[in-house]
Amino acid sequence: MYFAIPVSARFVLKVLEQNGKMSRSDLSAQTGMSERTIRHALKILREQGLIFWHIDLRDTRKRFYTIATKI
């Protein structure tokens, strides 16, 4: 199913692999893509089970995204 993923989502996945934990705004700044494109790419990657998110405990309005690891 990796081939069904849009190029923008693959790019976001690659950036997460290289940088580790990142927020949506960090991803937008790093990739040069709009927030809307980042949101869409993250949605696709979450649905595929390739990434997961967690909440920053210091600011619960902010989410961080990381690569999902298989055990």
C-alpha cells in the first residue's frame, strides 16, 4: 500500500524519519508545504498506521508526530 500514498505524504514521512518528533508547524516550515497539505498528509499516514501522534504535556493544544515502530 506504500505506492497508494501521495508524494506529499511520502515526503512528510521522510522528513519525520530524518528529524524524529515534529509538530505540524515544524513540518510545514521544514518542507515548505502549506499547513493544509501537511494536515492531509498526516491524516493519510495515520490511517495507514505509519505514524502516530502524542500531546505535548506542557501545552495540550499541541500535537507531535513520530514514525510508528513495529515490535
